[in-house]
Amino acid sequence: MDLTQLKREKGWKQYTAISLLENKLEELSVRLECPKLKILLLGGEYQWDNPKLLKVSDECFEEMKALEVVSLRYADLSLKSLQFLTNLKTLELFGCNLRDICFLAKLNKLEILSFRHSHFDELPLELSELKELRMLDLRGCSELRRIPSNLIRSFSQLEELYIEEDIFEEREVEEKSIETGNARLSELNYLPCLVVLYLKINSKCLPKDFAFSKLSRLSKYPPKHIEEVEYS
């Protein structure tokens, strides 16, 4: 509809699903009253190599507490704005500029979490509170530099894990503390429900005991010493 702005209207109250994708919204500052809303698809205007990010205020989700599925594409936001969505089960953040990721820890019903192609530099340790998490997608997160030690291990219900960046610690530095250390591949051995694993890693990170009984494919790329593992 080429929408450029949204207004706070009473007509929003009746909807259970809303898609505002592929419009021309530049800012979402109004607090939409949607008490029945369960599915929301929202995003900025995509342009090749230069998307126009939708600026999302901290208050806009406060009256959408029934939301279970949210997809935000090409948005600029603080994840503090999502802390009220305690019924949320699926969250997709695609191509977003993100701040205050630690507030996701309040979403303790979250099962599917995708940060694909989003911009942030660290997964906070507070996310260990997401005890129901079943899928975590970190593909295309080129600015991600650190996953704290033992964070991945805490996702005991995790079934699918996708990581493209080479951020795992090498074996020689495994003595680092939880406060300063990075994630290690050995943590994956403590995920009893894991059935899908996608990694691109430096072969030096492979621990001696890194093995999965259901490993079906291993592809090695010698020029960059990168190994791609698909586990199913």
C-alpha cells in the first residue's frame, strides 16, 4: 500500500495477524493498540546493498502482549522494546541493527530465534534464561565477535543451530574464564536434543573428542582451512 506512516486508530484492535512488509515506513513511533494480535510482520524498505531501516521506538509493542510470532526485517531498534512480549515463541530479526539484546532474556517462552544478517557484536550471557529455545540462527551475522563461554551449552532443548562466523576458541586457550572466554565447540556435546548443526569453522578449533554419532557430511576447504559441517 506504499504506507509512509501509521496512526493510532481503534480499528487495529480486531486483528490477530498483520503484515506491514514492503511498504515505505521510515519510523514506527506510535503505540498501536492490538490486544488480540498474535502474528506481526514488519520491516523497512529493502534496496540492494542499501536498505532503508525502519526506526522502531521502545514503546510501540507495549499493547501487543498476545504476540506469539514476530518478524522484523531491516529495522533499527533496541530489543528493550520487546520485553513486554512474554508470550512470544518465534522471533525473526533479519538485517536489523540491534541494541540491548540482553532484554530477550525476559521472553522465557521463546522457541525460535533468528538473528540472520543482523548487526551486533556479542550474544549476552543473560540469554541463558531462554530454557525453551529450540532453534538459534546466527548466519550472516558478520559483526558477531563473541559468544560467552557455556552460553550455548545452557540451551538444553536446542534442536537446530546455525553459525557461519568463525568465532569459536581454539583448543589452546580453553583455560579462559567464563567472564572473558569465548564459546568452544566442545559445548555442543552437551546438547542432547541437537539434530541440525551448520558450522563454518577454523579446523584448529576442533577438539579431539568432537564427534556426533549422526554426522552425515563433512566438507573441507583447504585454501582457508575452513570446514563446513552439516549434521542431521
